[in-house]
Amino acid sequence: MKSGGATELNTFYPIKPECVADVPATRFKPRAGKTLSQRRWHASFSEDGHLDIAKVLRRIQRGGVHPSIKGEVWEFLLGCYDPNSTLEERNELKQRRRGQYDMWKAECQRMVPVIGTGKFITTPLFDDDGRPTDPSLVGIQTSDKKVLQWMQLLHQIGLDVVRTDRALVFYETEVNQAKLWDVLSVYAWLDNDIGYVQGMNDICSPLIMLIENEADCYWCFDRAMRRMRENFRCNESSMGVQSQLGVLSQIIKTVDPKLHHHLEDLDGGEYLFAFRMLMVLFRREFSFADTLYLWEIVSS
């Protein structure tokens, strides 16, 4: 942690050389004595695996989490594991969850065979007349409304995956993109309420990068969405973050009345310009590393 911060972060989240000038500069740097290090993280567990979460959260608030342990720390921050559980209990829970995810993914794969192959789709599975565009889909019971709606989402998920964190070297490989697509596709199949909405890819992407096992990624994403799902609930009468926009308006009106009146003069008094910022928690406004740091501080 004593090496140059920018250089160290670049080894964890390398950016394509041709994109360096186009991404926001990173302000976060691991700081010795403040950032939660691997040594302090491991020292926060008792002999049987109980985590002193209060001590961990204090350290995170002071300096975030070192990139080498973000994945395992986030599993606790997102509520995947109870800090009071033992290592044995967590391992048992992890195996059950992985088995459950494998069953759900296999169910999706029986309907759309490309799932789980390391590839993904970006074109509709059905033409304008409702006929399958892929021979492997012939015979699928598309009379089931849930199945049809889900299958119609998959190419949109694929298009969003292609646009996700394009500056990062990690997503140069189709296998990594497909991992993101698989998790989002399975989630959309299981969430009968919201399914998939553009922007979920931005929330899921960091988890795909930080957590190696796909099933573990899914469960972290599931926990993240439990906190954020209202951000993505939009209908004819309201937007998912409408209440947050109202709060933001009141804050600016109180803290900086001149700015608020200026925005009103520009027809920005409803603060719709901040819609995307709030919906995906500033994923596209800050650098990748800075966004992770922001999320850690909020979660702690």
C-alpha cells in the first residue's frame, strides 16, 4: 500500500491506453494506516470466523477498502453474510446458494441455450412476426407471457453489456461480457416485478470484476438490488428516483438558493439532469475506482 496510488489501482482496474484521456481522473488512493488493508481485514475475524464489523466499518469510513480484498468485503457490506456467522456457516450457505444459482441458470439455459456458453446475444430472438430468429429456439413455448417477455429482454441486456465500462481492459474479452450478461439474464428471469431496466448493468459490472465466482456475483447483485430496486421502478405517473430528485431540490434550495433559482430559470428546477446520477449511484460521473470508494462509504 506504500506504492504510488494511481499505479497500484491501474493494476487492479487497467484502462485501455486509447481511453485514458476520456475517463475521469481517479482521486481515491489507498492510504497506509487509513484504508482497510488485507492484514487488518483478516485480523478483524475471530478464530471461528466472527467478524468485528464495527471496527471494519470505522476503517472503511476513514479510507475505503484496498482493491485486493474488495470482493470479499463487499459480500458483508451488501448483506450476503451475517458478521456474527462462523466461517463454517458461511461456507455452507455459499454452497447452497451456488447450487441454487446453478439450478436457475440451467432453467434459463434450457430456454436459451447460449446462456452459460461464454457468449451472448445483441439481436432480438424473435422477428416482427413473432418467429424465432435462432433455430435452437424452435419449439420453445412462447405462449407463456413470462417466457416471451423475458426472452425479448435478452438482446437489450446484451446491447447494454457491450456499452458497459468499455474503457476497462477487463471487458475486452467476450467471456467477461458474457458473465455479466448471464447474471443479468438470470436475475431478469427471477424478478417478476421489475425484470431488467437499463442501468442495472452499471450496478452489476463492479461485482463481476471484483468477485470471481459467478454465483457469488449473482447473490451480491441480488442484495444490491434489494436496496436499489425502487430506483428502477418507472411507470407512466412516476420515475424511480423522483422522490430523491425532490429531496435534492430541497437541499439545493436551502443550501444554495441562488443556484436553485438559476436552475429554475433554465427549466431545470425539477432536477431531471440528475436522474441518471441518482439511479446508478454516480457510476458514469466518477472514475471506476472513485465510484467503488463512494459506494463503500455509503454502505458503511
